[in-house]
Amino acid sequence: MHEVKSFGPGEIDLALAVQLVGLIHRAWPRTPPVEPEAEAQQRIKSQCEYAGPEAEGPMWHAVIEDGRGVASASTFPRRIKTEQGEMTILGLAGVVVDESRRGRGYGRLVVQRAFERVDQGIFPFAIYQTEPHNRAFYNKLGAMLIDN
């Protein structure tokens, strides 16, 4: 059984954060290596130091299966400049699924949960960068490619 949960500043416990950072490290190894617990503590601290509007605060979105974090995505406010002026949009990063759980739709679930922040009107849209081989995944979720 799995569930999708979102965690704002101060809401995630360290054990789960370490699991999610471990997923990120396995997908994108750090050079030099960084201990997952140290990075998890830093991410939690950084999230808690956010001082902007509460609704726009950084969040971790996770699929939890049998008490273990098996998929993750992070969202955060990002200021951009447009022809209409500056605006705050949703940044999306660190979308990852445990290799042993891929193909079950967990990546789709965490990204859909992240995009709910746009659907709820908290942000006008989301922006993220991805590798070309991931485009089909995001296109299925309604994303579109833009050039900058």
C-alpha cells in the first residue's frame, strides 16, 4: 500500500528526509560524496528558514510505501522576469523514484501532487529543467517545452 504526502517547512521527520535524499543521491551521485543525513538536515533547515508567503513555501512531495519513501519531488517559489514584469512561479526539482519501484506510476503521482499547487492558484505555472529523454513523461502530464 502506498500514499502520497506533502511536507511543508518543519513537517517532515529526519528519517524520511534521509530516505528521500538517499533516493536523490542514488540517481545523481554527489562528488565528493555527501552523507544523506547531513544533506537532509540542511534541506530541512533551509526549508524552515523560508520567510515568504506561507502558501508559496518550499515543499517535499513523497510516495510512501510500507513506511518507506520510494518517490520524491521538491517544489519551491522561484522569482522570474517576464515581459509583464517579475512574478513568482513554482519551481520543480529532484523528481526521483526508487529503481525497484519504477513503472508503478509513482513519478506521475509526486509530480501531479506538486502541480496541484498550480491547479490551486498558488502559482500561475511551474518551470523546471529536464533531460530530453524525460520529455514524454512530462508531456503526458500536460507540460509543454519552452525555449529560453
